[in-house]
Amino acid sequence: MGIKKGTKLTDTPKEFNYHIRVDEETDRKAKEVCRKEGISKSEVVRQGIDLKYQGLEDKSNE
């Protein structure tokens, strides 16, 4: 299967979709992070997962 028309070429293709539900406060916080950092909500979620994962690694090294 080839690359779909309009697909951005990247070294890390995004193959998986997440559907989440959040409350109004969490949505407000996510939008504020997006606005201040100039990134998408998807990128906020990816960075949040990376931060939590790093915390797991730090705990396992103690």
C-alpha cells in the first residue's frame, strides 16, 4: 500500500488514533497549552505521555 495523496512525509508516521473524553477544565488547559506553545492538541497529548513515561523510567532507576 502506497502513501496516500496529501499525506505528510515524516520519520515517525502516526498510525494510531485515540479518542478521549475530557471535562471542561481539562479542555481549557489543553487549549491554553496549545495557544501558548503553538502546538496541536495531539502534540500536547504526545508530550504528556512522554513526560509520564520518563517518570516511570526515573522511578525504576531509584
